[in-house]
Amino acid sequence: QVQLVESGGGLVQPGGSVRVSCAAAGRTSNLNAVGWFRQAPGKDREFVAAIVWSYGSSTYADSVKVRFTISRDNTKVTVFLQMNSLKPDDKAVYYCAGVVGSRPFNDERVYDYWGLGLQVTVSS
């Protein structure tokens, strides 16, 4: 089993930045990739970004490319999502997820483990 715990987030002004973290515990050596998803009020959960644990390669949703950066700290078994130039449309509950198997990493159905999520609100 793998446990994922998100932290960070909160209230941010439009155009601002925030970093959210996902700390993994348990049998983390089984993880192939870690992804971030988000769910806005009244909308389906959508893919944001994912990073392959061993190689560090990453993939992003078109809506966040250039503005968001996903990274990892192998020693702390933590994945970060740096979010810049935030827009009101970025307001959502952000979820961290871990997958043991292979891609497509933008598909939530392949993920095996999920965090509880945290709120990011973009408002003036």
C-alpha cells in the first residue's frame, strides 16, 4: 500500500503563485508515476500533470503548460506542483495520485492510490 498526503494550497490572488506538495509513504518503490488531478465545482475531475518517478519525465494538460511545473524529491519521496500565473479557472480541489502500472498517465483510471485532496482558491 501507498499513502499520499497533499499539503499547501489555500487562497491565492489571480496572477499569483502557490506550490502544493504530495508526500508518499509506504511501499513507494512500487510507484511508476505520480500525477496531479483537479476537480472544480460542478465539473469532472481532470488531469493536470504527471511525473515518471525514475526518469523524472513529465507531462501536462494543455491548460496548464508553461504555467505549472511538476517536480520530485527522491530523498523525501515527495512530488511538488508549482503553479504560477494562476487564474480563477484554476480554482479546484487538487488531488495527488500514484500509479504502479504504465501510461496513459493522463487517465485517472490507471491510478492506484489517491490522496484526500486540498483546496486551491484563486480570487481577489
